[in-house]
Amino acid sequence: MLSRQEFKTEHAKVIEWITEYFEKIKSFPVKSQVLPGEIYNQIPGQIPEKGTNIDVLLQDLTEIILPGITHWQHPNFHAYFNANSSIESVFAEFITAAIGAQCMIWETSPAAAELEERMMEWMRDAMGLPAKWEGVIQDTASTATLTAMVCAREQVTNFESNEHGVPGNLRIYCSRQTHSSIEKGAVIAGIGRKNVVPVGAKDELTLSAKQLEIQIETDKASNLLPCCVIATLGTTGTVAIDDLKAISKVCQKHNIWLHVDAAYIGTALFLPEYRWIIDGIEDADSFVFNPHKWMFTNFDCTAYYVRDANHLIRTFEILPEYLKTKTRGSVNDYRDWGIPLGRRFRALKLWFVLRSYGLEGIQDKIRQHIELNRYFAHELMKIKGVYLFQDPILNFTCFQWNRQDDPDGKVLQNEMNALLVDRINKTGKAYLSYTKIANEVVIRVVIGQTYVTREDIDDLLQVIREEITLIS
Ligand SMILES: *Cc1c(COP(=O)(O)O)cnc(C)c1O
């Protein structure tokens, strides 16, 4: 057990540990190679009777825990979407933990609430979101999307669901490639999984405005109640981008809540050349993106924006006696802007990152990643048997190897592609993931770790080449 005075003597050990971790990060296997139970079995079954010192703790951290860590900040982490971090963000997290404020309402830390308000404004304006919208930090995009669904539910049922429960005929529309958080949100919001209706375009990757309109008309004719449309900007599988403008027109016409899920590619809006992605946003109702994916702010930090903050507050506010304050109404009490009461001081890390980088710094980094991705895709195509599944987009490429044209060959093709990814991941030198599109395995590569360099991409290309040669 340490006293506060001991912080001065002991902190250096922790900083040293982190410094070394960053220095050695490329020597660790990106994807943890342990088997289930391997870590669990090394942890004693009971709380130790006597306390231990920091040296022993750090040693155990290195020996027991590190082997079971998948290194998300390794520059060759290319799986899923990144959850990148930065030194600035890590510093801010130290301080957030030290201050340890619980920022549920303005009074429980006015600076946290007011900094949050400003940070949301900074990002809104830099990203070209509508000037009148207001934002709030949430833990994850899943929570923000659930929040949006509950707001949509209350809009369409005129706040009756909050009072008496949810009717069984609410409908939610999205593409087939929409994120799993939509289904989960519908379950939690009481709308029900069966009421989530995928309306795919021909390619099955995006949401079709035309199909959407037909589905809405059909539903209305059968006494179902269209509640919410989810447009995805950057799907998890292939970073497909829905046509927001066309979708927003349909939503306007039928007066349906439009939630925009740009969890991953939202960061691209800091680049004016990608603003077209949110054409039509002024007619949407809510928007979410994750600074904790591609904006150098360590997990967790989600930015949720709404057109009408009053509606959000009316949906979520609950006012017990002990939370009534004199400042109520004149300040933002963010507990009313989402699901949990307790809130971390997340605005601080945004402040550190945005100020240390500046808008230019953010833009430069994102552009570098996009450039590295172009380079990667260009070099990748030179490898025999490799085909790009689609043009590289932002910092994302997806490809297939050993493509078979006859339908019977597709099973083998899928097995080979999955095997390739598995083998690459087992080398520990890079971590990729794959998805299935129209029953075909497609290998995904995201280049978004904060400090990734051209050499790291050359290393990645080398691993792909080697593994292909070995199994060809
Ligand atoms: C990552 C992602 C989510 C979920 O984000 P969390 O913050 O992990 O909940 C939702 N939608 C899309 C499009 C995503 O890429």
C-alpha cells in the first residue's frame, strides 16, 4: 500500500515501464498467442493476504500479463478498425485518473462540463457538421447509437414509450452491412431484433434510398410504425458509404429519425476533400464518430452530436431530489444527455490531443495514413495472385488471394484466404482480419496506428509475400 508521498519516488518506475513498452512494441507479437486459460491460471484464486510492492507488480505485469495482450498500438495492427492512441492522450489519462472526478453534472466539476462543450464545438466546426448541433462525449458508438434509437422511439411515440413501455410495431431500417450495435441497440431499446429491417442496395453493401422508401410504404400500409433509419458512413466490412443525401430526403418526407453512424471514418471529415461524405447531414437528427478509433485519443471516447439537444434531454432526464441544483437549466448537466449517471472526464484527453496536434497536425496524420494505404495497395497488387476487392478507400484496403472463377472453387478460395490471414497473424509480425462479403472471404487491412511509418508497411508487405510463397 502506497502513501501519496510515495508517488514521487515510485512514479518513475511506471513511466520507465511505459517508455520501455513503447520502445519494444515491435518486438511483441501483435496478436497475443496465448491459449484460453493461460493467463487465468497464473492468477491466484484469492486476494493476497499481504500487500505487495510496485516492483513485484511491474515484474508480474511484464511476465504474466503482457504475453496475453494484443498490442493495439503496434504499428502493424491492421485488424478490425484501429483504436489508436497518442502520447498526449496517455498523459491526459494520467491526469484524469489523478483528478478522478465523476462528471455527472456541471456542479460535480464545472470545468469538465464546459471543456466538453467547447471540445464538441471545436470538432463540430472543424468537421463541417451543422453549426446549431450540439454534442456530448459518450463511452462508445454502441451507446451513442442506442441513445439515438431511444430518442427516435420517443419522437415517434410522443414520449409514450418512456411512460408506458414500447409498442411492438416500431421499425428500424439499415443496410445489411450495418454494425452489430444496431441490432443490440434495438434489443435493449425494446424495439426488438425482428423489427430491424435491412434494406440493401444491389451490391448489398449499402442502404438503398429507393428500397427504403418502398419498405417504409409497405410497413405503413401494414400498420407498422417507421421509427428510425441508420445510415452508415464507413461500414465495418468494407468501409462502404451510404448515400446520405438520398436517404435524408426519404427520412424528411416520412418524418423519420435519421441517425448517422460514422464511427470509424468520421475523422476523415477533418479533411475538406472528404466533406462530401456528409452531404445531406443538415437533415439528419444525430451523428456519431469515435475519436477513439482514428483520432489519436485512446479508448474510450465517442462524440455524439444531435440536432435537438432539448429532445435528447427530455428523453433521458430523471430528476431525483439529491440531483436538483441551483444552476439547472443554465448549464449542461451531461448526465441528462445519455445513459449512465456517472461520467469520466474524457474531454481532457481531447483537449490535450487537439491542442498538441492542432488542426494541421490532425490533418497531416490522417493524410499520411491515407497516403500509406495508397502505397500499400499499389505494392500489394504486384504480388502474384492478389486482387484488390475494391479501390482502396481512406486508410483501408481489402483484397483476395488466389481468386477462383468457377463457383466450386470458391470454397477452396475462402479456406485459402482465411488460412493466409491465420498464418500471418501467427507470425506475430502483423495482425489482419477478414470478413465475408456475398459468401466470399475478403481480407481487410487498416493502416491507422498513430505512429505507423513506411517501413512498417514494407514489413507488412514482406510478411504477406512470405506467407503467400510458403502456402502457394
Ligand atoms: C466501431 C464501430 C461501431 C462500434 O463502436 P464502439 O465504440 O466500439 O461501440 C459502430 N459502428 C461502426 C460503423 C463502427 O465502425
